[in-house]
Amino acid sequence: LAQAVLACRNFVRATEARDNSEMKVCLLLCVAVFSVSALSFDENDAKNRPVSKVITLLKDMLKQLEKEAAEDEEIYDKMACWCETNDKEKTKAIADAEAKIEDLTTKIEELTAASARLNTEIKNLESEVAKNQESLDKATAIREKQLAEFNAEEKDLLESISALKAAITVLSKHQGGAFLQLPSSHILGVAATIQHEMQKHAALLQGVITPSQRRAAASFVQAPQDYFDAKPTFKQSYAPQSGEIFGILTQMLETFEANLSQSQKEEMANQKAYEDLKAAKEEEIAAGQEQIDKKTAELADTDEKNAQAKEDIEDTKKSLSADEEFLMMLKEKCSMTDKEWEERQKTRQLEMEAVSKALAVLSGDDAHDLFTRTFNPALLQVDRQDSRRARASQLLSSVAKRLNNPKLSNLAYRVRLDAFTRVKKAIDDMVAQLLKEKADEIKHKDFCTDEFNTNQLQTEKKEREKKDLIAKIEDLEMTIKSLAEAIEKLKGEIAEMQVQMKRAGEDREKENKEFQTTVADQRETQKLLKAALNVLQDFYGKKAAFMQQHKQEPAGPPPPPGFEAYKKNAASGGVMKMIQEIINDAKAMEAEAIRSEEDAQKAYEDFVKETNASIEAKSKEIVNKSELKAKAEGELVETKEAKEAVMLELEQLSNYNAELHQSCDFILKNFDLRQTARDEEIEALKQAKAILSGAKFEEFLQQA
């Protein structure tokens, strides 16, 4: 025993410069050796060789350590396999998810652009179909109006033609001197027909009935009976012959029939043009509607694919986030497992070396002989319970003072008073509580480490998202600004074109008024000149009616000279020629004014058409840019909301980080110190319990 004590003392001195854990193991071995001398047993126990029991215990400890080492190695191999497999799988899954997110993002952008394009095309097609339908409706309304006007005109002309034919029939039966036999009612009916038709169709008959014919007709209407009296009146002396009335009626009939024929031809042409226009518009409407249906179906398919892609990208992002968190946890856990494996291997190796050395010391031949000679049960002293209580209380008090632990002080006091059973139970309870606190503190430390790492990774991730969102917001604001400026510029251009078109319309209206005045003046001039020319032609166109009559002169002196032969004024021909030239010049000026008016009207219509086309194009561009601007504004609102959400998450992460520091800083900073102190408490409690169970530690503690 003395040699074993000496060996333990030398081994402790040799290991003082090494690891504390190795020294603690050695101390435990020495405690085990010294505990042999402190045990109290009877004669039968002495025969069982207590040193042999210690050796057996040491061998069992060595086997248990080897078994635990094998179990740890198996656990570590499984953990290493798990780490390697899951690391590869999650790394690949993260890479695949990032690639898939990139592909889905591109796909979503393409589908969104296609959806916007299809919406614009559908709106344009619907606008085009609506315009075609509106044009068709307008054309139909115009056609109905034309048809109604034609029917009314045709009815009027047919009635007029019927009336004229009846009047001509009446007059034709009594030509050739038979007018005296006409009933007065027939004559009045013919006169009423002429008056009614000339008033009703004055515009149509203008230029067809000559002024002389109008005067003859007017005279006939005023006094139809005077035209057919047996004896001519003064009015009838210069009235046209009866056949002139018949000729006027015939001419009016031919004019009405020709106008009716022309109206019917125009009606047929208008009907054909309308049918052609209707067929073309209906074809355009059908084609446009077909395109709308086709693009609507394509839009629905595109929106469905876009929605599916958005759902896929959200699911992929969630899966990616979960994989990243799992990989982070995996790396942390595997790293801690590697460190723990190395520490456990090192500690267990030192423990096995200490046990092996102690076993070698106790199992030697010299030690066996020495134990045989010196180990005498009769020399052992049985300790009293009071002395063991005192020693245990003294040990607990010294440790309590050193660690400043009131619980140990209370336990030391209870050791002096209570029975061994209650004290041992209290010691066991305290040891269990300390072990539980130690495990909870280790768990809390691991939790703090994991949470700090997770918080840091999530904060870095959210900071990147915040940076990306800020850049996106700036880009969207720049896009919205440029679109707004472009829209305002287009609106200004449209307003300017509308002003120019309004001014052109006012100028055109003014020019048209001037044209109407010019044409009216020219026609009035022509009318006056024609009237003057007709008067001159009526007079100078006839042969001289004054002829001298030669009578046989009576016998006697000759009479004085008579009138000279009547001659036309020599200047009359030049005057009529000049009037005709002036009339021709007036017609030429009228024709030139009409051509100028037509050219100006065509130029104005072309200008209006081009301006309207430009306004329509710019309006469509405004609509497109407004849609893009609205979309960008909506995306800006969503991005700002996303940014606010990220800022809120960063604030929550920061608050949680502060909470972690409050909860974990003390534990992490004092973890080793607290663990060492708690281990010392546990060791002291175990020693006290051992003392209460019969072991002596005074000499061991003094030497240690």
C-alpha cells in the first residue's frame, strides 16, 4: 500500500505540468486506492482480498472505456456519413433551386411581357372591331336615310310625272284649234298642275325652263281662260302660242323622268356600295373577333402559366430557405461533433492510460507480496459515524467557502445533524440538480451558438434583399419618371396638333365662306349679264320690221322726203360680244374658284386625316406607356412593401439579437468557469458522500 501511495504521489507530481483532466483521473485512482484502507468490514470481508476487488474494478473500468470508445467511434462514423451525405445532397439541392429560381424568374418576366402585349393587342383589336362596327352602323344609318330620301323623292317624282302626263293628255286631245272646246275645269287643272310642279321642283327646273317659258307659264297660270277665248285679248296679243304650254309640260315631264332615272341609278349604285362596304366591314369584324378570341385564349393560357410559375418560384424559394437553414445547422452540428469527438478521444485515451498505469502498479508481484504481508484486517479501525459526519461536514464547508455556495454550507450543517440516509439523499439530490443544471447550461450554450449563427446568416440575407430592393425601387422610380415625361410630351404634341387642326378648320371655314361668296357673286354676275345679253339678242337678233311701202304717187308735186331705212346700232355687236366675254370670264373664274376650293378641301381633308392618324398613334402610345407606368407603379408599391417587410424583419432580427445577447452573453463568457465550478461542487458532494460511506480523505487531500 505504501508503494502504491508513493507511486500515485510521484505520478501526480509528474502530471502537474500536463492536462488537468489527466491529473483528475489520477487523483480518482489514488482515491480508489486509499479508499481500501478506509473501509470497515469484518473478518469474512478481509478474506476476499479488497485489493483484488480494486484490480477487478480497474479491469472492468478499462473494458468499459474500450467499449465506450468503440461505441463512440460507431456513433461518429454514422454522424460523419450523415454529414457528408446530407452536405452533398443539400448543396446540390440549393444549387438546383437557385438555377430553377433564375429560370423561373426569366420565364415569369417573359410571360408577364407576353401577357401585357396580349392585353394591348386585345384592346387594340376590340377598339378596331368597335370602330368597324361603328362605321358599319353609321353606313347603315346613312343608307337608311338615303333610301328614305330616295323613296320620298321617287314618290314625289312619280306623282309629278303622273300629273304631268295627265295634263299633257288633256292638252294633246284638244290641240289644233280645239282649245275652245276645253272645259274650264280641265284648263284650271292644267294651270294648277303647272303652278304646283314649278313651285315644288323649282330647284330641279332651274336652268331647264327658260325665262320666256317661265313668263309664258306664269301668264297661263294667272289667266288660263284668256288663253283659250274665241277672241284674243290684249294680253294674248304677245303671248306665246298654245303649243308653247304643251312644250313646257313635255319638257318638264322629260326632266322629271330623266331625274327619276338618274335617282334610281344613284340608288342602285348607293345600294351596291353599301352592300360592298357592309360585306367588307363584316369580314373585318369577323376577322377581328376571331383574332380577339384567339388572343384571349392565348392570354388565358399565358396567365395560367405565369401564375403556375409564380407559385413554383415561391415553393422553390421556401424549399431553398429551408435547405439553407438545414445546411447551416448541419455544418454547425458536424463541426461541433468533430470537436467533441477529438476531445472525447483525447480524454478517453488519457483515462485509459491512467487506469492502465494504476492497474500495472497494483498488479505487480512486489505489490502483491506487499499487500499479502501488510493487509491485515485486524489492523483496520472502524470509524465512528460522528467522526465521518465531522469530516464530511468539514470537507463541504471548505468547498462551500471556496466556491461561495450557500447550498453547500447548508448541506455541511445538515451533515452534522441529520442521519446518514437523509444526508446522502440530500447529496444525491444536489448532485442530480447540479448535473441537470450543467446539462441545461450546455444545451443553452449550444442553443445560443446556433441562434447567433442563424441570426447572422438571416441578417446578411435580409441585408442583401434590402440592397436589391433599394436598387429595384430606384430603377422603377427612374422608369416611372421617364414614362411620365414621355406621356406629358405626347399629350403636349396631341394638344398642339388639335390646336393646329382647329385653326386649319377655322381657316377652311373662312376660305369656304369666301368661296361661297365668290361663286355667288360670279353666278349673280353671269345671271345679270345673261339677262342683258338676252334682251339685246331679242332685239338685235330680229330683222328690221320697218319697211317703207311704195305707193303710186299722185299726179302733182312730189311729197317731201320720208324716213331713211332703219339700221341697227353699229356698236350693238361689240357690246354683246363684250358681254359674252365677260360671262365667259366669269364662268372661268367660277370654275377656277371651284377647283381651288376642291384642292383646298382635299388638302384640308388630307391634313385632318394625317393629323387624326398621328393623334391616334400617339394616343395608343400614351395608352401603352400609361399601362407600363401603371404596372411599374404597382410593382414599385409592391417593392416598397417588400422593402418595409424586409426592414421590419431586420428590426426583428436585431431585436432578437439583442435578446440573445441579454440571454447568452453571460453564459458564453463564463461557460468554462461555471462548468468548472459546478464540477468542483459535484466532486465535493461525491467526496462527502464517500466519507459518509466510510472513506478517509484527510491525508489524500493534504498530499494533493
